[in-house]
Amino acid sequence: MRVCEGSGGSELKFPVRHISVRGGLLFYFDIEDVEDHTNGHFVSYQAPPVGVIPLDKVKVLPPQGGRRVFQPHASTEARNGYEFVIIHQPIEGEATRPPAFLVAESNAKRETWIRALDLRSDVNKDTRLRNVGGSRMDSADNTRPTMDIGATAVARTRNRKARRRDKDGDDEEGAQEERDIEMAKEEFGLVEFSEEKYLNNFFQTNNDFEAGNKIDVLEQWQSSIKRGLRGAVLEQYEYFVEASREMTTMGKEVTALKGMVETQSDMIKEMKNLDFTAAFGDGDHGSLASDEEDLLENPDAGGKSGRKRGRRRAKAKNKSHDDVSVASSLSSDDEEAKTKGKKNLKSKDDIDHETEIEIPSWLDDVGEEISAFIKESRYTDATDLLFKARTEVNDILAQHDRPTDSKLSKKQHANMNNTLHTLDKLAEKMSSRLVEGLRRKNEALKQAGKRERSDPLSLMAPMVSPCCLGDDSIPLHLLVKLGKTQEAATAYAARRSLLLLESLHERPISGTGNVDLVIYAAQLSQSFFSCLAGAVEGFLDLFLVAAGKDPDGADDASSLLTNATRNVPPGALASIVLWCDSELSKFSSAFGGTRILGNLALSPPPRQESTSKARMVGFEDEGNLSMKERQHAIEVAAQCVGQAFQYASENLDSIGLPLTPRLAEYIRSRLKGCESEVSKKLDDRWKHITFEWEIELDQEDLPMDERASRR
């Protein structure tokens, strides 16, 4: 056992010591100073003990909350065992001894030591026993006046002689006992009976000389009650003996029934092993000779066997065509019947040779250890121990199912099944805690991001969002390892949504103007789509690592999605694809809003007027000015859209997730009817996804805020 030594801090140590309890003291010695005797349980000590712990007025406690060690000792060597503390509880005016911390090897040993030390600490306490003093008669005699002792003794003797003369028969004695018991119940059977009130009332209503007679009456009542109790106990004992005799008879009958059932079971097995194939196949005696080996009959029953063979042969000749078909079906099961017959012939010696499978001792406390790891938030250690225990239990059950001599007893088999059930419950508990922890952390990061964006001082100094930290990788890998793929995908998508939201709120590195707007569009597109591609790759790597494969070992980077889909569950893969589509919609809203396209003077093409106004030299028409602004806005919008298409294609096509056509559908509704003109100014490599832009949208396809302007 380990004992805490040191003053604290870095000097605190838990060396292994030899523990010895003698009387009310606990001694601990250095291991090297103890010599064990192989022929007995005694040991020899070569040096005085390292320390001693008194066990008087102490209380032994384990850590609160079912933990293995106390919180201050979590980083010491005590974490490898089960710790408990001995606390001194001094009386008033006594100095307090410092607490002593000890560490046992297992939880069972810790509980054993705690019970043993609690018993040692109770040695010096007062024994809680009822005071059994002199008899009531003696106490009454001591308080009686000395001058009346002789008269009272003569009267008591006279009363005793009179009682002896009155007891003529057993019936009269039994009736007298019943009367005495009833009188005692009436006088002392009160709910709120008080001895002090009874004595005061007696001496207030009677003389002191009558106390002796009352004592005799009370002694008589006491004797009657004792005899009544003795008779009741004897009567109940007779009932018990009779019931025990009946139970013994029933046990013998049950044993006889069990023997009959076993005999019938053996007969049924023998009947199952009978071979009727030869009798139905041909009727000669030679073909039926092999039946004698399978019938488990006596060797001297040859005449009976011959008569049975004759009857079988006669029955075989009288059978119809249906019986012949039945015989043909039975012939296929001949080998199996013989095999079963041989198995049923297993002797008791073979059964005795079966050995029980040895179960590791650490499986007894594995549930408590995993629960302690979960309470200490050591989920990695808990998961490793859980899978180790589950693999060990499954191997033991598989060994039990094999046709070998090593088998589990019924108790061991039930314990293994209970252990598997406990491990499943602990896995569910750990998964729910991991999911709840990820949800709370994501919600806290979301609220922190809102506060930072609403703070005007946040624009004065650059900062890095905590969403960029990969602190959720270990819980996510544990969830995938525990089989909670859908929960892992949901938590992963929630954290990466916060990261993409930070990229959409990234501050521009340029000023105002159309040229700077194109630069900001490139910056926003590069930041968003690179983060989206990294999020998808991280999601696929999460399942590749869980499957035991190297994500960098793929032959081609474009085949990453194809290789990952073999290991990613369909539900998780579908949820991450839908998440990508929703994040693409958020980007389109920000791109087509006040950040990029909302700053341009985009409008539907004007209608062609039949009459042209006269143009004056030196003056510029307002319509011409608005057309020039519109054309310039369309050129800038085409450049911004081209930047978005370029970065989306570069980042997403490389991982096998082409979402550029989906992005084109979202951006088209944000161009306010200029999509045909923007399509003409885009590069030719985007014609395959923007050729539909030159087709005018219906009124129902437009956004609600643009329908009125297009009418």
C-alpha cells in the first residue's frame, strides 16, 4: 500500500510501504526492512517503522463523488490506485493530528481497509448495553424499613404456601397464568407508561407495608409471563419441526421426480437415435445388425431384438408409397442421428474433465474504474479501457461457444453478460456527456462572437477567433470510435459553421471604390471557400483516422471523397453535404447583400422607347448617365462573380466536391435582372454554368424584394 509522505507541493510522494496494524496503532515499514516467512503468515522487521498512525478517535473516508483519488493528489502517484484518508476527531481541549492519506491497489481492498480501520477506531468507545442490576425484589427490600423485615418475610412465606396448595392441576395453573398475564397487560400495557408515575401513585394510595405483597404479585406475574413465553416458543418449535419434516418429504419427492424426468430424457434421446432407414430400405437381417449398436440395449436381449426386427420387416412390407418417401427423407439424417447418439454416450468422466475458463480479475472492477474516469473527465482513458474490456469479454464468450472442454459456469456466463450490459450503459453515458460538452462549447463561442462583432473597439485591433482552434478533435474522434457518427457530424458542422461565419465577417483589406470592391470579393471568396474545403477534408479525415487508414496515403487528392465515402456512414455523409449547401446559401446572401453586389447600381435593362428625344450639344442626358453607371456596375459585378467562381472551383473541385453550379444558382437571383449581361462579360470557361442566365427568369423565380422592380 502507498502512504503519503512529504510536506506538500513537489515534495509530496506516495512510496510503497508495508502496513501492519497492532491494537489501536497502524505501523508502516520500509519494504526492504521486512522479511517474509514462507512457512507462515508472520514477518520479521529488521528496522523500526517509518511512521505510526494512531487509530483512536478517527474517521476513515474515501474521496467524495466516487472518485479514485482526492483532487490535490490527482497529478501524483496516487492516481494509480484508490485513496482514502484517516482524519482525527479530537475531543475538547485535545490537539488535532494531521490527516493521513493511504492508497490501496483496488477498490475492493480500499473498502476492506476502511471497514477494518473503522472497527479499530471503535475499540475505546463505551459499550452500549442496558444496565442489568439487581432484581426488583432486592431493590424493594433495600428501601424497606428494618423493623418490618421479619413480618414481611413471614407473610411472603405464608402466601407462597397458599399458592402451592391452590395449584391442584395443570388446567388451573394454565388459567391462573392467563389471568396473571391479562392483569399485567392491563396495568403495564399502557402506551405512555412511566415507572416514576407508577411508583408515586402506588405509595400515594397504599401504605409502605403493602410494598412487599405487591412485589410478590409482580414476581408471580413475571413468572407467569416467562412460562407463557416458554410455552409459546415450544409450540412454535413444534410447528417448525413439523414444517421441516414436511419440507424434507417434499425434497425427497422432488428428487424422485427429477430422477424420473432424467430417465425419460434418456429414453427420448435413445428413441431419437433409433435407425429405421435399414428397416425401410431392405428386409434382410444383415442390414439390421448395425441397429444393435445404436439402441443402447443389453447384450442378452437377443430374442427381443429378433422379434422387433421381424415386426419391423412386416411393417416395412405393409407400408404405402408415402412411407417409402418418409424413409428416403430419414436416410439423409442417418449420419446426424448417429453423431447425436455418440454425443449422448458421454460418460461422467468426460464431464468431469471440463475446465472452467479463467476470467481476469481486473474485469470485476472495470465498471467502477470506467465510471471513475468519466467523473474525472478522462474520456480517452475511459474509452480505451471500455474497448479493452469489451474485447476481453467477447473473446471469453466466443471461447465458451467453441466445442472445447473449456466452458463457463452459469454464474460466470451471467456475470459476463451483465458486464457487457454495464459497458453499453457506460458508453451511452460517456457519449451523451461528450455531445453535451461540445454543444455548450459551440454555444459559448457563438455568443462570444456576437459580442465581439457588436463591440466597436474590435475594429481597432486585429484578433484571432477561438473558433479556429481544433480543441474539439479528441471528443469528435471519441464519438466516432463509440459509434455515434451522426452526433459527431452534427457537432463538427456546428463548430465549422462558426468558423465560416467569422470568414464572412472578415474586415476588408482595401478601401472604397469599384476596384477595391473586386479585391474585397476575391478576399471574401478565398477566405470562405478555403475554410469550406478545409472543413470538408477534416470531416473526411475524421472517419479515415477512425477506420485505421492514413488520409495522406491516397493515390490522388481528387479521390479523397471517393475513398472516404467507403468509411463514412450514409447518414453522416448526407448531413455534411446538406450543411455545405446551407453554408453556400449563407455565402450567397452575404455576397449579394451589402458587402459586394448590394453596393453596385444594378437594375433590370430599360425598355426600348419608340421616340427619341432631341440631343443638345454641351448637355448630357440623365438617361445616358444612368446607362453608363449601369454598364460600369455590370462590369464590376461580372469581375466579382468571376472571382467567386474561380476560388470556389479551385478549392472545392480539388477535393471532389464541385459546388460551383450550385453557387451560380444562388448568385443569379441576386443580380437584379442583369444576369444575362453579366453572363456575357464573364470568362468563356464559365459558360457551361451560366448559359441559363441569358434566359429571362419568370416572376415566381425572382426574390420577393425584386418582383416589384421587374414589373
